[in-house]
Amino acid sequence: MKNKTAFIFPAFITEFTRNEIEFLDKNSVDFNDYLHRASVALNIDLPEFSYNTDVYRNDELNSQLLAYLLSCAFSDILQNKGIVPELIAGYSMGIYASLYAAQSITIEDGAKLIFSAYNLVNDITGTGIYGMGAIIGLSTEDVENLIKNNAPDVEIININNEHSLVIAGKKKDVVIVLKKAKEEGAFSTAELTVDTPYHSKYLLKYSDSFQKYINTISIKSAKIPIISTYDQREFTKLSEIKSEFIFNLTGKINWNKTMQKLIENNVSEIYECGAGKDLKKISRFIDGDYKMKSIY
Amino acid sequence: MAQITDKTRDEVKEVVLDFFAEECEIEIDEISEDSNIISDLDGDSLMFLELIEIFKKKYNLNIELKTIGKYAVKNPVQTIGELIDMQLLIIEHENNILDI
């Protein structure tokens, strides 16, 4: 059976490789065009990007938009070079760039969806009440037990790989679980720099309002199949895309199983379309006959 | 308890250097025992875990990851040399490493 190529899209940028701008320049891409298109669509001013711009580093919405736009730009570069994916997956908020790459939404509409999702959950974002955390080195079962015994409202909202998972809930509870995880022998734990408990039960109440907003956006069927991080089904249809937006915001995701699904589908080359190398890093411990290809 | 010989140390060092050279896409001679894993090599805890899995298989070690995690919290490593020394202790003591 033919080996396939996949694009995967990150959600946030935890650390730039600092090769991103050089890659854009080398491919004669003016990233300001991407920023301008999103700025006009959202009626905001996204300033010129540099690695140290505070407006992107310290603002959750701006950093989501930056991650999205860089992912779109990198996907354009690859596709213009003739590297076209046969499957796509987006890690968490990476779904928006996934759908752009699959020609289902425009750059502008992806930015609007991110903007809308962010503003919808705004009454809990920034309250300082909620948070997310990452645990490396304990099994899912270990973390489930820690949660059960110490802070039962915390949820495991994503399994990155066999040894790395993400939790969400009330910040004070997340901190307790992270502390207990370290005592239990986790190699590392970290509070994530987000105030929104993405993929947790706390976002379920926003499903209807987000659905209403999605219905105002012009979305087309995907030209390239996408693997759901929610339940790992392959989808292209409009109705499935609309449902996936909701699942992706309010439901638990499983990146480990999503990567496994790509590999089961004979994907042998995976391009991480985005800034940083977070998805390459968490692909450790995801076994299979595939190669994570560097784009820069 | 396994006996640690000069040969074991050489083997462990070779595996560690090969691993970081491949992961960091640099030449082996660019890495020394003084190289800082995080600031010089951009290492992370998942790399550390992967390396431990390599040694668990190579030396058929009976040790739980969380035991190593507990040991590492009390005895953090920063350089490649310290990492090699910790791997040797893991090979030598396996699940009893917390007793040393």
C-alpha cells in the first residue's frame, strides 16, 4: 500500500526554534500579509511579528492567532512546493489551520473562529480561577488515581503519548495534582500559561453559542481528510466539520491515538506545520514506521 | 546489584552521546561531559525518559520510571557527565536506587 504524507498543526507556540522567520524569508513569504488579512477580518491591529514581541508572548488570543497564521503560512509554502498531505490532524486549536490547509475555511474565517471561541469563553478566561497543567513521566492510571484522591474535579483532557498528559480544571486543584504528581515521581510538571481550561467540562456550556457562531461562517467540505483528535474518525463533510469544532473546544482529545490513527493509515512522513517543535517532541513514545520531517 | 566497570561507563557514555547527537542534529564531538543538557543541547524531560527506556532495554533493568523520577527530584542532573553518572547508578541499583 502507498505510503502517505500528513500535515499536523500545533495549537500554541511554547518555544520558537528561531528559524521560523528565516524559513518565511527564504520562501519569499511576506508574513505581514497574513497578519494584515487577519487584522482586517477581526478589525484589530496585529503588529509585525518578531520573536520577542510582547503583544504575542503575553496575550493568549494574540498568541493563538500567531500560531494559527504561522501554521497557515507554512502549509502554503509546503503545498506550493508540491508537498500536499493526504491526511491532516490538528492538535487542539490546530484544528483551524488544519481546516485552512484542507481548503475548508479561509484564513480570515479561521481567524474569526479563533477570535469567537476565545471571546465566548472570556467570562472564565482571565478570572484566574481556571488553569491547565502538563505531567511527564507518570502513567494515565497513576494520574487518574492522583486526581481521584486529591482533586476529583480535575480532568485529564489530553494524552500526548504514553508518558505525557495534560490536565485542566480549577487552578488551585490543578496545582495540587501537579504537586502530588511530582511527589509520585513525575519527571516534570508544569502549569501551562493559559487561563482557559480547554477541552474540559467547564467549556460545555458554550457549545450552543459556539454552534450558532459556526453557522454564520462559510465553511466548505474538506478537500483533504482530517483525523479527529476527539474520537479519531476521518472526516471531510461539512456537518462533520461543524461538529468537530464543538468537540474540539469542549471535549477531551487524545493526540496519542490521533497519531496512531495516522500511522495505521500508512502515513510514513509527517510534517509539523507550525512554529516550534512541540509536536515532534511529543511524538517520542508514539511507535510506528514514520518520520517526523523538519520543514526548516 | 550490577557491577559497573570501565567498559560499562564507556558503553553508557557512547549511548548517551550518540543519542544527543542524533536528537540535537549535531556532531558527537560538539558534546562534552560538561555540556548543559538544557541550555547547550535544548534537552527536555521526554528526551531523558527516552534515554532511560533505551537503557532499560539494553541492560534488561527492573526499575519503575517513577522511582527514577523520585530519585531525579532529589538529585537533579544538569550536565551530560551527571546524566551518565545517574544512568550508571540506575544500572547498578535498579529499583533500590532510592536507598543509596
